Amino acid sequence: MTVNEYNQTVNQISDHLYRFVLKSIRDTHKAEDIVQDSYEKLWKNVENVNAEKVKSYLFTTAYHTMIDRIRKEKRSSFSEDLSLKEQGHENNYSDLKEILDEAINRLPELQRMVLLLRDYEGYSYKEIGEMARLSESQVKVYIYRARVFLKKYIGRMEVVI
């Protein structure tokens, strides 16, 4: 990969990469740091990365960096115990986006990542598989499970609206 290809990648992919990370962790400063770290890792490995695979490389790197930070924060935080139990939505909210965001945050990391890449970013199953190092069928299973969880969590639309 050349310097021009690197610069072109920064211009083309940065926004998508930032939105993906931000949607997953909901902290602008951490998202910016993770994107910055991902591009730094790409720069350090620029000679070994194929220009055609740079998008997959960046999303995979960002995902793994994000997971590492989340794990590190969980280890350092003794006061919080996050439970990802499947619960039905009992409150009557009128803000569907708020409910959907809460439900997405309760998904396991891998399910959240593939769901966001597919439904929010519009990537194909094959592209997601390359980014997450999964087969297409595994991607489809994770997306299906995530959607089933969201459906159970949100419940009937009449209650929400």
C-alpha cells in the first residue's frame, strides 16, 4: 500500500469507521481514540496490508481495539456489574429510538457488531465475514439471534408506540 492509497483510505473510510465505533461504545472521545489507534496500526503495518483489503483490515482492527478497551475498563472498574440478561421491555416509552438503542446495548459484542455493520452501515454478509473473520453463515446466525433478541426485548409495537 502506498502513501497516496493510505491518504485516500483515510478520506474515504474514516467517517464510516467512526460511526461504527461510536454506535458501539457511545462515547465520542473514546471513538475518536479508537479510530486514531486503528489508523496508527495501519500506518505501522502499511507495507503488509493489501490496498484492496484495507477496509476489512481497518474495521477488524477497530473492532478488536474497541473490545480490548472495553475489557480493560471492565477489569479496572470494580463498582459496576453489568448483566446482559434478556428482559422484556415493561415501561411504556414513546421514544422508539431510545428503546432500540437500549436493546442494542444489551446485545453481546459480536452480535452487536454484525448487526450494526449490516443494518446501520449496509455491508454485505460476505464483507462482514471478512471484517469479523467469520463465515457468511456465522454472520447470518449472529444477525438472526440479535434480531430475535431485539424483537423479544422491544415486545409488541403497539405497547411501544
